[in-house]
Amino acid sequence: MRWILFLLALGTGFAQALDYHLQPRQIADGVWLLEGSTDNFAADNGGNIVNVGFIETADGVVVIDTGPSRRYGEALRQSIEKTTGKPVVRVLLTHHHPDHVLGNQAFAGVPIAALPETTGLLAEQGDAMAENMYRLVGDWMRGTEVVLPTEDVQEGTLEIGGRRLQLLALRGHTGADLAILDERTGVLFAGDILFYQRALTTPNSPGLDVWLADLDRLEAMPWKQIVPGHGPVTTDAAPFVQMRDYLGWLDGMLRQGAEQGAEMNELIRAPIPERFAQVNLSRYELIRSVSHLYPRYELNAMGRVDRQD
């Protein structure tokens, strides 16, 4: 009997330890934010490194991204119900990366919408990404499985419960990136097209030139407040300035390295400009970005034998 009580107590303590302690913060009329850490995935944060939002409408709540695990998604849904007293009527996914979509299980019975290309990428890569999350954050992921979107969305205006949302289809981060602007408040959920005070990730980027063009489209929207995919909320254009500066520097370094025949290891060890040194995970993400992107730059720098005189 004592062993049973001990195991029950141990299980209770385990459940209490794995608590995301989600605290929604209202950032505008009917718009709420759960701000994640700017650190990397780790067992001590459960993968909670992403900004997740929700918007109240007359019909119910629209959720923007579902977080990194089933446990997170369940905590998110409970938090929404406690905060608003309204049901969730729609989930919008900004892209397919695991920290944004692995909470989908908690929204059974709710339409989960994404760009068609996002659904395709999640179907193709989701299981491998989930397995990697299990390795990175351990028990936080228990019971988490990939759940695909059930609806497609396209660029345009989506009206739910009297609330008009402008949807913008972009490509720079993953090849399929959705940004959402709430017209009533001007809050722009930029997804991972915008990182701020946290180094950007590039594993699926079709190219930094594409990303830079996306920033122009995104900044031109009539926003009043910006929610980046990672990093603090702002009311000015500072995230756009930082992103353009960093992407321009990264592109120039990779291009020059390829033209000079530099080895990948040389670029991984390249000095990081002082203005980026305080951006969280700068060195870690530089190593990853060089690994992801440099082979393309090397290929572009090589002349084609069949076109040489």
C-alpha cells in the first residue's frame, strides 16, 4: 500500500512539475498573447519558445498557432476558456514548424486551417520533427502526435464573428508562411517571418532574397502592433529593421564566402557583428544557417562547364 501511495505521489509531483503556467496577456481589444521564451528548445521550458495568440469574436475564439506539444495545447485551450468564457471556433497555423503546431491534438472538433503548402510540409516532415522534439524536451511531449490541418486558407480576408482578419501568404521562412492582421486593432501576427531579439532559423527557407521581399509586403500592411513569431511585441518597425539588417549581413557573408571559395567551417566561426551579438542564440543559429544555406551559395558561385567557351 505504501508503494502505491508513493507512486501516486510521484506521479502527482511529475504532473505538477510539467506545467507551462500559461498566462495570457491582453495586448489589444479582444486580442491576447502568450509570449514564449527566446531560448532554444530545452527540458526546462518544454519547448515553449513561441508566441501564440488568440482573438475573441462574437462567435467564439480564433487561435493563432497551438504550441509545441499536446500538453501545451491542452493548457492553451483551458486558458482560453478561463480567460474568455467562449469556445474556440477556428485555429489558424502560421507554418508547419513543431513549436507552432504540435498542440493541434488539443483542438479536436475545431477546424484547423493553414495554407495548403503548410499542410503538405507538415505531412511530409511532421513525424520527424515530433521525434526530434521528444529528444529535445523529453517528457513534456508525452502523448503528442502530429495532427494535420483540416481546412485550407488562401490570401485574402477572413471574417469570423464580425471580426475581419487579413491573411497574407508569404514564403521566406518555410516556403509557406501565413501572417494575420486583425483589422479592428491593427495587431499583426507575423509568424516566423519576423524574429525580434532572437536569432532567426532557416531550415526550410527558399532563399534570403525571398525572405527580404516578404518583409516589404508585411511591413506595408496597416499594422499598429507587431507580434513576431519569437521575441517581444512592439509598436514600431524595429523588428523589420533588425531582420533586414541581419538577413543582408548573412546573405553578404555567404555570397562573399562562396566567391572566395571559403570552407563552411570558416563561415561558422565568422565574427558576429557587435549589433547582433546581444541577439539571443546568434552563434547557434549562425552555425545552423550556414549549414542550411551555404551549399546553395557555393553551387551558384560555380560556373557551369557546359556553358563555358
